[in-house]
Amino acid sequence: MKPVAFDYRRARSVEEAAILLKEGGGNTRLLAGGQSLGPMLNLRLARPARLVDIKRAEGLRDLAADDTMFSIGAGFTHAEIEDGVVEDPTGGLLRRITGGIAYRAIRNRGTLGGSLAHADPAAEWISAMAALGAVIVAHEGGQRLRRLAADRFLRGAFATSLSEDEVLVAIEVPRLSRQARFGFYKLCRKAGEFAKAIGIAVFDPDLGIARVLAGAVDGAPVLLPVTAARLRDAGPQAAAQAVADEIGVQPSPCPCGRGSGGGGRRVGPPVLPHLSAAEGMLRATAVRRAIMQLDTAMES
Ligand SMILES: Cc1cc2nc3c(=O)[nH]c(=O)nc-3n(C[C@H](O)[C@H](O)[C@H](O)COP(=O)(O)OP(=O)(O)OC[C@H]3O[C@@H](n4cnc5c(N)ncnc54)[C@H](O)[C@@H]3O)c2cc1C
């Protein structure tokens, strides 16, 4: 299939892109790497009247840093993060994640901002930025910037908090300390495919950060605050035991006959109660494996 006819414009700057979006009144799409939008156009799942090409737009490839965060322009590609062109303020989590996104030809063109704006719940960046507590910076037009918490950015599958005429310009990633350790587990059928489940665990004792996330669910990724508190207070082994219960998977009975695998007590209301047992189990498995990776990393 071929796309429906559209008007093509190339924006020279973020400001111009925002103006062209506003002019289009909701029937205009930005084109970044084209790795998600291209197939959607060809399948006519997207039928914009105008495409605004932002690949060379000024303002999307800026880097900025201070003691607490590192800001990455939305126009950087997955491959540039993978290759270390962009500093990794997390001590390796960003680079580790990019290596598993699709395959190299897609990583060469696909952008960080495009992935976040596309908002596929199975995509890595959506989960990673939420797990890290990153901030998404959007250009509202007229030089105004809006900052959105990445863990509240998704409204649902393929739906974000961006308005129709906003351009995602950068992502502010919190800087982790040298003591920080992480685990990331993508559960998928074969390398290069989208995730069936994502688990991420981040622990930074110096900064008091403990965050655990289940991703690739049917909407926004979910944080597991009870599991994260166990991680901070009692360590990875105790945290791993809380995962299934917090997600809402019926915990398997303890072989000792004393209640559930969650340590014998419920850990609070389930965060994904609507998932089937099989779907919940996939997420619990990915999160537990991420925590086990973290455990190993903490020993090194
Ligand atoms: C075969 C295949 C396998 C893939 N596997 C994976 C995978 O395993 N994991 C994964 O995470 N991803 C995967 N992807 C998606 C890939 O990572 C894309 O790069 C990414 O989803 C979109 O980035 P892009 O720059 O190409 O955006 P585009 O395709 O150009 O745009 C995507 C959407 O975002 C909007 N947009 C783009 N930039 C901005 C911006 N700055 N501000 C506001 N809106 C914007 C566009 O208007 C469009 O609606 C896969 C893609 C393919 C084709």
C-alpha cells in the first residue's frame, strides 16, 4: 500500500515546527526518524494532510547538564546513545537498553523523542524514562516549555500528555551516583522484537533512589512502590518476593505451607489487577529477573 497524498514541509527549527503544527489544526504529523510513522503511513493507519520533517530542525539535538540531570535532545537516535555519542548519566542503563531496540538499521534512524511521542507501551524508552523518573520537555510554541513527568506521560496505548501542537524537545534524565546499580530485563520471543514484558529495577543508595517498574503492559508502565520499598529496606531478595503479589498475580503457595510467595502477607492493592494470570506472570517474571540482575550487580 502507499500513503495518501500529503503536503511535505521541512522545519528549520523547533519554533517553526510548532507553528506548522498549529497551522495544521490536528491534521499534521511530525516526521522524525520515520521508523514508526513510515509503516503507519504506508498502511494508511495515519492519514495526515501534512508532514513536518524535523530531522534537521535546530533545537532537537541539544545536550545540557548540571549536577543532578543530563538533558538529551529528542532528535538523538537510538544508535547515537548506543555508541556513546551521548553521555549516559545512569552509568550504563541507557546504553544497555538501546542495544535491544529493534535492529541496527532502525536504531540508526529512530529517535529518542520519536519513540516517546509514538507511545507504544511495548517500547523500551517509555518504560526506561518512567523507571528513572525522567522529565520530558515539550515546546508549546512562543518559546514556552512544559515539563512532564515521564512516569505520568502516557495516557494509554499510543496516547500521551502532549497536545496536538507540541513538539517534544528533550528528556531530562536524572544523574545517578557511582554507587547506583540497575537491572533491565526485556522478555521477547526473539532478539529485535518488541517486548512482551519489561522489568526495570534501579537502586542508588547514595541518592536514596529505589524504583521498580513493570512495562510493556496494555497502557502506561507501572511503578511498584511496595517492591521498591522492600528493595531499599531489605534488599533485592526480599523485593523479588513481593513482585507477584504487588502486580496482582496469585502468588504461588510457599512450599513450607505458610501462605504466599510474597512472604506470607499481602503487600497492598495489586497494580495490574486487570491482567490475566498468564499476562501478569510474564510481567512478574521480567521484573523479578531485573531485580536478580540488580542483585548480581550489587555484589560486583
Ligand atoms: C520492525 C520494527 C521493530 C521495532 N522494534 C522496536 C523495539 O524492539 N523497541 C522499541 O522501543 N521500538 C521499536 N521500534 C520502533 C522504533 O524504535 C522507532 O524508532 C520509534 O518508535 C519512533 O522513532 P522515530 O524517530 O522513527 O519516530 P517517527 O516514526 O518519525 O514518529 C513516530 C511518532 O512520533 C511523533 N514524533 C516524532 N518526533 C516527535 C517529536 N520530537 N515531538 C512530538 N512528536 C514527535 C510523530 O509525529 C509520529 O506520530 C521498532 C520499529 C520497527 C519498524
